[in-house]
Amino acid sequence: MSYPTTLTRKPTWITRLPPYLYSLLFTAVTVAALVLARPYLTAPVAALLLLIPVSLSAAAWGLGPSILAGLLAFIALNYFFISPLYTLTVHQAQDLLALLVFLGVAALISQLVGRMRDSLALAEQREHESRRLYEMSGQLGQRKDEGQILQYLADYTQETTLADQVETLVTQSSNGKPLLVSTPPIRPHPIDAQPDLVISLLGTQYLLGEMRLWRERKSFSETEMRLLQTYASLAAVTLERARLAQESTRAQILEESDRLKSALLSSVSHELRTPLATIKAAITSLSSGTVPWESDARSELVAVIDEEADQLNRLVGNLLNMSRIEAGALQLQRQWTAISDCLAAALRRSQTASRDHPIQIDLPDDLPLAWVDDVLIEQVFSNLISNSGKYSPPGTPIEIHAASQGGGLVVTVINRGPHVAEPDLGRIFEKFQRLTAADRVTGTGLGLSICKGIVEAHGGTIWAENLPDGFAFHFTLSTSPLSEQPVEISG
Amino acid sequence: MTRQMHILVIDDEPQILRALRTILTAKGFRISTASRGEEGLALAAVEEPDLIILDLSLPDIDGFQVCRELRQWTRTPIIVLSVRESERDKVTALDLGADDYLTKPFGIEELLARIRVAMRHAGGAAHASASSVIQAGPFRIDITAHQVMRGDEEIKLTATEYNLLVYLASNAGRVLTHRAILEQVWGPADIDHVEYLRVYIRQLRQKIEKDPNQPRYLVNEPGIGYRFIPEG
């Protein structure tokens, strides 16, 4: 037996007619056969045989057709087999009794078989409903997003009820706003038409929203109502579960960001206090008069104060940039930029690194201009050079190369610093990662993640690589904005 | 110094005012201070200082407005103070007529150098603008002969390179915005073509710098413009 995809509709008189016709035909054929075989039959045998169409009609087409068959069989029995033949009159009392018994038996069979058949149909219907619900709960369970859940509920309800339109609505979704989903997406009915049926989406604690149906045939059967209620409560439970899951994810994110914040705070307070402590010590010693006016100690202390103040300034700049990158508030002011300009400005700023390390620059004369924010790219150079200076032994060179490649530039900064384990190469660009020699190196652990943020905001990539005799950073930059190209001009 | 130079400092940070007053007074300047924009404008009108140091973030009216109003009636040099993260603000202030800028925190030597350059240009504008020879560091530019010399050696420049160098060198020590340079050397129609400037700066550096990748004379100020440093 195949299951209908829709709930059984109330049959109209047209759809009801064929079973009566079949029953009528079946009975007529049986009567004809019996009339032909009359010479070999007695009336009681004919009566028994005439119960066949009655019981089979009941089994096949239900109560109504079987009663029709019973009445026909009763008339045929009287007409063809009870004397006087070919009349509907009965002379003998026992014949009348036999006819009445026949009618009673026929009616009883119709009743019993019909009821059995109806309960079978009901059982099948129930099984069908529970299958649908099972399927629905399975499908809903796979959906985590409120919109998807509402969409599935609307689609499924529309499909099963053949409604013209189904809307599902939660009054307050996880972002606090109402969320409405409709199948089909465009209203076929006038905007202000009242829905033909509204079913609440009732959660365990409060009303989540509702489901609205519009259907040309306005009335909904009891079965449909029952199913729709079940759909609605299933969907409500799923919605609640999705919400709880989201809240716990959010809680996890918050926890993670709290963890980052406290890492930042501890790192920052340490990094802020170190230069402050140095400055305070140097200043108090200078002002207390313990250091002679004209001495090496005095100029050393002054140099320390100067350097530490610069360090503080860099730190604050990095924190600011980081928070801008994190907030997505980095606004690129792109213009045609010579990489050599950014690099030169960065070198002027990273004087500690360039004092301790010879800087070797190899930029081809015909290097194309880059379409970048020069202030930010200078920051990238500055951070990479400062990082290289911190991690490589003093006196070893820092090399900077650039080459045009495809539609852009690849810039490389090489130092003689220690290797980073291969699996950690990507992680050095994460915040607060210090994978080597942490005790020796000062800094917030923000420099490289700022580089990553800036390069990626430009649509480029940044990566690190262990070299046989050192360590390299590479990053790519675009040399082609959407339409314009730098103009090649000569004076 | 025949007359004591008078500097007006407009900044809302009391500690900055206190430090600048102390340091600049010790350096022989006469100092007035204002902690609000309106007050600064009034003082500028009454006291007619020789130079104004102006912080861009003020509590009442912003530094741009102060700059704009000052430029309506005076050519007194203005040095703008600002924090590092606001390059566009500095460009705006420079385009509004400020003479130079300084990023907080700054060294006092840097401030004194900016003051000297601004004073010199203010004096230069009044007196010797018609000079036919510009001496900038080791370079000697003869305007009438269209000739650039480093010591006894002549540097051959194209017309555009020459115009660029003349403009930068005659403003030696002072920052010039991309826009100002483009307007002066290429004309008002080309003020957005930074790429011209980049290309010519590179060509010029190859002719006058020892190491074009680490320039000493033609210095880039990211996001702002270029500065010619005669001392190299």
C-alpha cells in the first residue's frame, strides 16, 4: 500500500460514487450467475452464496456499498429464488423468516467487516502520521539555525496541508528581532488577508511565535489540526534547543575572549611597567644627585630613558592598531606607494634594530608601485624588522627583498634568528604567541598578529619559513586596484 | 637674538603646557599658553606671536577650525601637534595652512628644529624670496642657470625632476603634502596622481642619494608627504 503524500481529504459525492457502482456491479454479476445456475441450487444455498458480494463489498468498499449489496441481494433472493418466483411477495412464513435472517446477516457482516476496514484505515493513517512526525523530528534535529528550522516547518506544513501559504514566525529570535519565514516566499494572498488558521509555537517556558496558514478550503480536519499542533510543538522544542546551543556557544566565545583579555592585560601591564620602572629608576637617580653631572653614567641613564619612552610609545601604538584590527575598524587609505618609501620610513623608526643589525636591502629598480595604505605597510615593515632584530643574534644581518610576482609583489624579510617548529609556523601570527626564547625577548606578542591583520586587510597573505641559515617572513601585496594601473611616465 | 621670539602654545593638556613652557622659556623664547581653541584665537589676535604650536584635539573647537580661522588673517607659522594614529588629520591641517606637524610624543630637539625651520621660512617669505640661488645642504641650485650642483659636480635633471627638487629644497626642513607637491610641480589637475610623485621621487633619489633605498635628503613621511632634509 502506498501512502498518500497528503492528509486524506473529505471525499465529495463524486469521489464516493465508484465504490457503490462497483458494489452494484459485483452483486448484479453474482445474481446473474446464480440465476443461470438456478436448476442446481436450492434457495438456502443461493442465500448463502448471495452473502459473498455483501461481505466482499464490505471488505473492499466499506459500510455503504455493502448495505447496498445486501439490499440488492435481498431483493434478488426474494425475486428469483423465493416462491412465488418473479414477484416480491412472500407466501410462506418460513420464507419470510429466512429473508429477514438473510437481511440481518447481511447487515451484520457489513457492519463488522466495514468497522474492521475503517479501523484498519485509521491504523494506517496513524502509522502514516507517526512516520511523518518521525521524519520531521529527524529533519528538524539536523537544523541548528532558527531561520532554517522555521523554513523547514513552513515548507513541511505547506506540503502536507496543501496550503496556499504558510508563514512561521518567532517574535524574538536570538538577535532580539522578530524572524518571519514564508512558503512560498511571496505572498499569493492580499497583504491584509487574515490567516485561515493560526497555531502557536509554544516552548516549555513561553510563547516563541506562531504559524499561520492560508488555504482556499478554509476548514481543517481534526486529523490535520492534531498533526499541525504536533508539528508546532516539535518545532518549538527544536527552536528552544537551538537557542540553548547558541547561548552556550556564545558563552564559550565570551569565555575565550575573557581569557584573551586577561592574557592581554597581564602582558600589557608587564610590558608597560617594565619601561616605566626603568624610567622611574633612572630619573630618580638623576634627580637625587647621586650621578655626577658630567659622566658616562649620566648619559647612559638619559639614553635608557629615551629608549624606554620610545618602547612605551610603540607598545601603545601596537595596542591601538590591534584593537582597530579586532574591531574591523581598520580603514585603508590606499594610494600608489613605493615599497622603498615605506621601508625607509620603517628603518628610521626601528633604530634599535638597525643599530644592532646591518640592514641589506635588495629592491629591483623597476619594482612596480603597490596599491596600499603606506602608513600601515610601514607598520608591517617596522614590526617585522623589530621582530627580526629581537630574535636574531646582534651583528647578524637583516635582509629585505621584494619582487614582482603575478599581479602583485612578494616582500621577504630574512633574519638569522632561530627556527620555529614547523607545526608552529602559522601560530606565530596569533596573538600573544612567543614560541622561542620568551624570557629573552620583550614585547606584547602583538607585533606579528598586527602584521597579519594589516596584510590580510589589504587582501594579501603573510607566512613564515625556516631557512637553512635563518628565518624568513614573506607577505604579498597587490599592485593592481580594480581598474587603474600606475602610469609609466618618463621625464 | 635681537628680540625675544614669542610662541603661543594651544593645548588642553596641562602637563604638556607646563613642560613646553619650562623648556622653551629656558631656550630663550617668550611663551603664552591657551588650553582652549577660542582662548587661543583671542590670544593670537591680541599678542601677535611669532609662532603658534597648536594641538589638534581641543575641548571646544577643533584644531582645524583654529587653523582655518588663523589663516584668514595671519601668516604666522603654525606647527600642529598630533598623535601618530591620525595621519589624515595632519594632512588636513597642513592643507588648511599649517606649516608643519609634530607627532606626540616628540623629542625637544625635533620641536626646536621645526620651530627654526618655520621661523626661517616665515622670514624668507618676507625678505629673500627673490633669491636666484638656493643653497640646501651640499646642493646648490642656480635658478637663473637652471643648474643643480653638488660641490663641483653638476647633477643632470629632467625638467620635472628639477622643478620637484627646487620646490622641495626651497622648503628645506619642512614637510610638504603629496597634494601640495603635485599642485606646485604638475598643476592643480594632477593633485590626485600620487603615482607621478612616487616615480619622480625614485628617479630623483637615484640621482642625488648615495643609497636610494635608505634616503637621507628626500625623506618620506608615510601618509603625509615628503620632506627635504638639507643636513642629510
